[in-house]
Amino acid sequence: MFHNPEIALEELPSADDVDWQALHPDYVQRIRLQVIIVVAFIGVAITALNLVPGIPLLVFVALYTLLAIFAIFLFMWPGIAIPRQGYAVRARDILFRKGVIWRSVTAVPFNRIQHVETSSTPLDRKYSLATLQLFTAGGSSGDLKINGLDKKVAEELRVFILGKVGNIVENA
């Protein structure tokens, strides 16, 4: 017989009890370096437009002004957004929080994970960072990607999660 008892709200675990782990502090610098590189390329492209005859000077002033505003915002944003990101590993799942204006917490149960991967870009490797990506049975909408982890921590998490997934399969 199916049994589905009601649970009192007072008995639910508090979200405040989660021990959130911060992303690596160098992740802010890594993102800022990426911003500098992208802005430099855009600046070079705008400068190359100067070779096209007939474009008024006012267009270049407007483009450089927009680029400067855009660059300042993108340079400052990681210092605001990244400290608000974090992850937590619990007995049956992994949590990831993010967001400044729109905040979200994603929980991925270990029994839904099919594949775990770590990766790093050249900029990540400069700062010894890595990305941990979890692929779930729920498709791409259930996948989780955690950027900005220390390379060693990302690998340890990958091995730990694979061990958890393996134990779930063996006990099924």
C-alpha cells in the first residue's frame, strides 16, 4: 500500500545550516583578465574601422565611450557576483548557488548523475582553476557546471562524486 505521510514544516532542514564553500579567490582575477582580452580585441576592431573612409569622428567617440562603460561594468561585476556563488556537498546531493539580482540554488542528487567531468581553459590553467561539470539523467536542463574551483578540489570532487554514483549503482 502506498504511504505518503505529511511532514511538518518545522522538521525540514534549514537552508542556513548549509556550509557553503566559496569559489577560488583567483577566479575573480581570471574573469577580469578575460574581460581585458575581449575589450582589447573590440578596441582594436573599432580602431580598424578608422581605416574606412567617411565614418564621422562622432561615431568613434560614441563607440569608445560605450566600450569604456561596458568594460568598467564587466570588470567590476565579477567582484560582486563571484562572492555570492558557492557550492556545498551533502550526503545525497551537491548544491550550487549563484545570483546577485536573481538568485538560485540548484541541487543535484547523486542518484541522477550519469557522468562527471573536469575541464580547464588556458586562462583557468594560468590560475590553477578548473570547472566541474555534472551530467544528469534529466538531460541538459538538469546538468550543473561549477566554474572557478581550485584544480585539485575539482578533481577531488569528481572522484568523490563518481564514488557516490558507483555506490548507488552497486546498492540498487
